[in-house]
Amino acid sequence: MIRFENVTKVYKNGTVAVRNLSLDIQKGEFVFIVGPSGSGKTTCIRMLLREELPDRGRIWVAGREIIQLPKWRVPYLRRNVGCVFQDFRLLPNKTVFQNVAFALEVIGRPKSVVETQVPQVLELVGLAKKRDNLPGELSGGEQQRVAIARAFVNRPLILLADEPTGNLDPGTSQGIMRLLDRINRTGTTVVIATHDAALVDWMRRRVVELDQGMIVRDQARGVYGIDANTGPVPRTEVVARRSS
Amino acid sequence: MPLSADYIIRETTTNLWRNRLMTIAAVLTVAVSLALVGAALLLKQGAANAEVDWQRGIQVTVWMKPSASASEISAIRSELAQLPYVHGCTFWSQLRDYHEASKLLPPSEFSALTPSSTPSSIRCTPNQPQYATAIYDRFVHQPGVYGVGSPNSAIHAMEETITILQWVFVSVALVLLLSAGVLILNTIRMAIFARRREVSVMKLVGATNWFIRLPFMSEGLIQGLVGSAVAAAVVLGLHELLDSLANPNQPGSVLSQMRLTGWQLVGTDVVVVVIGVLIGSVGSAIAIRRFLDV
């Protein structure tokens, strides 16, 4: 579903964000990308959305090589990739319903689709009763649920989340993780960039750790830091576990 | 992708309403500048219409000296009659010219005139207005001729005044059109800035570039269109006003001679609207190119 092949990204100021990175994520996986600030997590997410282009290497998303993708095709790529951010990015003057509906309207979906899909997804994220509230009237957790609803309403193949719980308390963050897990169970591939150690440890899903733009660990059912009991799991073992 | 007309209309209306002060300024500037362009066009066409009228009735008068002998007069008359480009000539005796002078000249000047000191004249109509000069050149130095008068110079002076007026109108209009374009550009730029969050969400969820651009494009287009519609109405009003001032009992008056046909008026309004739409489109296209990062 997602494949990085020897990807290197150097910013104009000379900072190497990603260094010769290769990574495979299969359809339906739930993956945490962890690492300290500046380790290249956000750059990876931005490259998957084609907001950034790598300097070297190739990237495939949903079976399509996206580096060569002509600029006019990029919006169509993004329809297959939902994305959630730390700051929610909701439109403050639109209601919950309108915020989610907006994502369908601007890609030209007919009204009938909007009227059936939006209530369904609001039900999924547990906000059916708050459909007419403005984002300012919601808690942080609820706002992030709206953002997830907006990212998922078009049923994308992949859901990316960049520090989705960065602004939330631990209890609320767990609720968001449960929601992302539910979405993952529908078959959507979920990739989360985070440095929320407690959540990663709690979820016990695949963990890819980056440091200075390189993968230093790729572990199935991993934790945030190196697992004291098992130690780092070699990549070959990860692949073997996944295929079993 | 089917572009939802409903969405574009809604977004454009919201944008225009949010930015209403700038929108009004832009629309008014477009209207004033295009009204000037329209007025210049009316003037140009009116002058062309009047010129045809003026030149159709052009008459050349060969004034004979009061002392001119009968043989000199008849020589000039026969020479004029033989010219192929002269339509016809009438001889006005001294007495007849004296009577005409009594009507045209102020009493103080007329009192100095007697029938015997009044020149007689031969009044001719050339086939084409441009032969007036040929007649002038041929007869002005002939024996017994006092002078040759033609209204050509008066027409030229009038045409020159109208041309200068037109250029003044067009220059002022050009400056105003430029500022109208810049105002539209700035309005769109502000709209883009006001909606930057929405634009970033639209990009995120995969709206196509044209879908993002269209509401801004149509906003500029509407500003140009409304401004030019106001200008077109002003042009119509101006024409009506001048038309009502032209006295139908005096078909020879300048305003009556300048009267435009219905098609000329429609043509002027079409030009005004097309320029308005162009200004709106170009202004918003530049704003989108420079300030909308899609």
C-alpha cells in the first residue's frame, strides 16, 4: 500500500530530513512512526501527500508511483489518502456537519452522497448529536474526532495522522486511538507519526522508529522505546511475523 | 469532475459579501472608467456622423471684388461652370449679398456697408468635399476675385477639438481602468487571504486546482461585469440626455447631426461590457497566479 525506496530528502537549508529510507507498509496495517522532533516523521507524511518531493528515491502510494505523478493528478492522489493533524484544521465558521460535508462537496460529490455519508461517519466517530455545533463549542478530543470524520468520510485507502493526540490529554488520546483502530478494522491502512510514548506502548502495533532521518528500528507489536524484554526486532523477523 | 454550480455560486456570493467594501470600490472604479470609455466612443461615432452631414452640404463661395467688371465676373462664372467636379453654381448679385449681410452681420458692422461696396458672389457645390481646396487654389488669385471661402477650415477645427477631447477621455479612462484592474486584483487577494484555511483544507481533501480557483475567478468576473453594466447604463443615459437636448426643429444643429443609430449605441455598450469582463478576468487571474498556491 505504501512503499519508500531509498528515499532521501534534503531541505534547502541543508538539513537532511530523510536519509536513504526504505519502508514497506501493507494494506490494512496499523503503523506508528516514532522518533524525536526533527527525526523526519512529518517529512515522511508530507511526502506521502506529495506536499514535499524527495531529492532521491521513489515512493508508491496505493499502487502508484507518486514522484512522477503530474501535478494535476495530485488532488486525485489525496482523495485516496485521508490526513489528520495535531491542530485539527477545522473551519471555525462551519458546523460539524458542514466541516465533514465540505470534504465531499469540494471533490464534487452529489448532495445525495453527502446526505448519506456524513451522518454515517459522524455516527462512527460518536458525534451524531453534535452535528450542528461549531468547532469552538467542542472539546479538543471532539474536534479531533471531527477532523478524523472529515479525513475518513471519503473512505480513503490510507489514513495518515501527524501527532493526532499532541494537543489532547491521555484519556482523550486513548479514545482517539480506539477510533483510529476501528477505522483500521474497516480495512483502511493507518499510519500515525507520534512521540506519545504511552499511546504507542498501550496499542502494541507495528512501530517504525526514525532517528536523524534513518530507520533505526522496525518492530511488529512494538513499544515506543526499545522493548526491555525482547530488544529491537530485526526487520526480517517483522516481515516474517506479518506474513504469518 | 462535475463542478457543482451550486457550490461556486454560494462561495462567490459569500466572498463578495465578505469583501463588500472593496467590491463596491472595484465596481465603481470599473463603472466610472468604462463610462468614460463609452463616452469617448459615443463622441467619436457622433463626430463621424456629423462630419458626413457637414461635408455633404459643403459650399464654396467665390467672392468678387465690388469693383470687378462684368467681363471678369462672367469669365469666372463660365470657368466654374466648365469644371467637371463642380455640381452647380449660383450667382448672387451685390444687392442680394447686401440683404444677406443685413441678416448675418451685427448692426454696427452692417452700417458701414452699402450695396455698391458689397461684393457679389458665385456659390458653388463641388461633387466631393475635397474639391473645395482645388477651387480655392484655382480662383483665389484670378483677376476680380476678392477671396474664396470654404467651411473646410471650420470643420477641421471642430474635428481637432473633438479628437483632443477623445484622447483626453481615453487617457483618463485608461488610468482609471488600470486602477480598476489593480483594485479587483487586490480584492481577490484579500479574499484568498481570508479563505486561506478553507483553501488549505480543500487541497488536503483533494479538491482540484480549478475547483479551488473558480470561485475567485468568478468573483473578479462579476465585479467587472457589474461595473461594466453600470457603465453601459450610464452610456445609454448620456445618449438619451443628448438626444433630448437635440432640438428636432433644428435638424442642422450639431447635436442632431451627431445623433447615433441604434446599432452604434448597442455596439458601444457591447464594447464597454467586453472591456469590463476582460478587466475583471485579467485582474483575478493575476491575483490567483500570484497569491493562490495550489
